[in-house]
Amino acid sequence: MQLDGKVALVTGAGSGIGRAAALLLAREGARVATLGRSSDELTTVVREIERGAGDGARGEAMALVADVSRADEMTGAVKQLVERWGRLDIVLANAGVNGVWAPLDELALEEWEETLRINLTGTFLTVKCALPHLKRRGGSVIITASVNGTRMFSNTGASAYATSKAGQVAFGKMMALELAKHRVRVNIICPGAIETAIDHNTEKRKLDQAREPVDFPEGEVPLTDGRPGSADQVARLVLFLASDASSHISGTEIFIDGAQSLLQG
């Protein structure tokens, strides 16, 4: 129970990495506020936490329906969390979208702005709203970025997405230094190919006309002969960064991609 007595906020908690992290943090003793835009998904995750893992250790959780890119909704959500549990120790800023992937001359301004609004402004608002409560006791912020825009630039058309992810890394490092005096650690995780549903929600348009002819070795994830990683593997990294095991780590981006981005940088 590495997180006994702690309170965590997980955005984008309804599926994928967010869901896996919420379940694991709860199993390790944290009370977990799951935040997202789908009440049905969040309710399912909360019920899983409250039922426990079959070992008798039932968790405590709550669902917060909010859009991370809206300041009023995030302020209200964090207020609900603190009113119920009185503290906030861990923040996983995980909510995000792939958005539209298209050549620049095909990408509309509105599409560019939506991706940055959710991924980058959403991260800003999540941390900003949580900050007054994190400052009271110190804590840990983990930001979910990506290998895209940080160590890999070969995904044609992902300019808005990659820019938002690069921005998250810069923001995280700025916050790590600014918040160190308050004993708030800020780190950034950069997953590669992970088995989640996010790709199903990606709109890709006319990429063939802009794609550079690049050949990769067979199996784009060297460590696993091409198989993507799992959300549970990323969740274990989140747990490490949330716990005292990483108490001297801040301002660091950690790649969890089976060496994929080393091939494609």
C-alpha cells in the first residue's frame, strides 16, 4: 500500500492509460477521483475500484464529469474532490486526443486549435486548479505526453498532436523548477505504441501525399518484436512516479516505448 492515505486525481480516467492508472493507484491505497467527459465510463471505473481486486482490499473513488479544457468545469471538479476528501496529493494529467492528422495545407485552424486546447491547455488547467492543494503538503504531478513531438517525428500529419506533446514536456519542466520549493514534483511520461482505443478516434486525411519514404526495420518496437505495450505497464510507471520511491525525481521525461522511438527519431 505505497499510497495509503493519499488522494489522487486522474484525468482521462474512463479508458486506456487513465483507467489502468486509476485502478492501480487505488489498489495501492489512494482514494482516486476519476475525471472525464463520459459519466458511463467513469462510473464503471469507480465501481471496479470500489469492488476491489478480489483480495478483500476495496478502494474508494469518485467520478468527476468535466472537460479539461474548460476552466470553470475544472475548478468545480477539483472543488468537489477537496470538499469530499480534504486534500490532493497526486495528479495524473492524462486526458488527451490524437485529433486530426493531415498535411498542413489540409489542416483547418479549428482542428489545430482543438488538439492544443484539449492536450496542452487541458494540462495547464489541470495543474493550475490542483496547485493550491498540492502546495499544502507537497505532491506529485505526472503528465502523459508521447514519443511524438519529443523523440519521434516520423508520423506524417501529426503536427498539431506532436506540438501539443512537445509543449507538455516544456510545461512540465518549467513547473518542476517553479514548484520545487513547495515540494511538488513534476514528471512527464512519453509512451510509444500502447494498446488503447485512442487510435480509433483519430481522423487521418490525405497523408500519402505528404509522407516521406522511410523504411523501418521489421518490428517497430524492438524490445517486443513489434508488439505494442500495455496500459498496465504505463500504469506501473505512473505508480512509481506517484510514490516515495521516486522522491528525488522531478523535471524528467521518461520514455516507455520498448525503444521504438530510437528507431524512428
